[in-house]
Amino acid sequence: MDISQLKMFKTVAEQGSIARASERLHCVPSNITNRIKLLETELGVSLFIRKGRGLVITPSGEILLEYASKILTYCQEARQALKPSSEPGGVLRIGAIESAATGRLPMVLPKFNQSYPAVQVQFSTGTWQQLVSDVAELKLDCAVIATKDDHPDITYVKAHQESLVLIASPFTGKISAPQDLEGRHLYMWPHGCPYRQALERWVNQHQITVDITSIASYGTILGCVSSGTGVSLVPAGFFEQFKRTGNIRGYTVSELFPVQTYFIKNSRIDLHHARNAFETLLRAELNNV
């Protein structure tokens, strides 16, 4: 059973005769007759009964006609959806590191949903290593991460320069130099986090020894910092989200340079209307930050 057979079968059912179907399909009647016979043999049922000079569809044919109509409709929709000019639709699987998910994507996802209501967004968070792996293995369509590790199946697109902010309780005192961290607890994501790497480079350059507690949760880090027990270095987007509600103050230091964030996608997938639309909107929104 193939699409051309189903199209012939459906046309014969609608026209009521092989001759009229051949005129509609612009092919010889014998070709249609042979294809219908092959279809009946494959399915093991009769699809039409000859009546006079025409054909009457059988009960089995009625069942097949219902499915054939759906299949041909889906095929037409698929062709339309794959045209470069088509509106984005279908499922879009987006991943992000937690800092981007918390600090930046809340301003992007609602606008995307409003602009492209036919797209069903599935969103998840993970470590950058897991997100790269999931995009490479086509488990995700795209992701937002904050580090670049050359991968043969991944395209890295610069998305945003994320500024860094030291956060502490209002009772901790101002932090403007690495010496201000002496003797304090620091709460950071585990090794591999680019924000942790930036902090470690800064204190090492000034030969300051610090005690870093690894916590793989920004919510927990925020809770520890706001209680006054320590300090953390976070993306500016995260700080902006919680500076009013998290009982924290932020301090910027010129020596702590912004971290580049990336939009990543599978380099083997060229045509993906929803993914491409999300990439365009994401970059436009983040460039306005």
C-alpha cells in the first residue's frame, strides 16, 4: 500500500467508475484497475463491486476510505508545513541551563507562545553537558547554555553577553574586591559552571583563598545567601529576577567579565520552522537587555 494507490482508490470511490477516475488522475484506466487489484490482494478484501458500468464501494472499502482520506490529508499538511514560507507549528523541545531558564527565558517564552500559538513548546533544564548531548542526539531541538565545547553535530550561535553580579545579604557589607571574600563562605554551582570558573579565576589572580560549597540549585544558593551565611556570583538576569524578593544586594566588579551564552542546535537539521523562529526571537529579545 502506498500513497499513489490510496489516491487512486479514493478517486475511484468518489467518481464511481474507473473511467472517470482516469480522467481526473490523467492516467490510463488499465493502470488504475491493476493498482486497485493489487491493493485488494494485499489487504485480502474486495473494495468495489461492479454494478452496471460503474462501481459500488464495499463495507471494507468504506473503512479504508475513511483512513485513506485522513492519510492523504496528513500528507498534504506535511507538504505544506515543509514549505519555507509556512508558519511554524508542531512540537518544539527547548532546553536551558537553570540560570538562563530563571533569568532570561521568562521574558522570551510568553512572547513566543503569543506569536506562534500553533507551536507546542516542551521545556526542560539541565547541565550544559547534558543539554549538548540531548541536542546532538535529537532529544532536544535547541538549548541555551553558557559555555562552548566544539561538537561535530552542534552549531553554536552567540546569544547574549551575561554580566556577573556578586550577591550577598544586605547585612554582609559591600563587596568590591576579592579581599572582601576572605573568610566568607561561597555558594556556587559544581565544577564546570562558567560562573564558578570566573569567580575562581578572580580570587586566584589575587591569591585569595576561599571556601566554596557546591550547590546545584539556584534556589538553594539564593536561600543560603539571603540568610546571611555567604556570598555567590550569579548572572545578572538571575539577580534582576530576585533582587526585590530574595533579601539580597548585588555588587558588580569590573574585573569580572561577562560570560558569553549560546543558542545551540543540531547542525544536521536545516529546516525547522519553530526552532528557527525561536532563535530569531531569543536573539532579538536578549540583544535588547
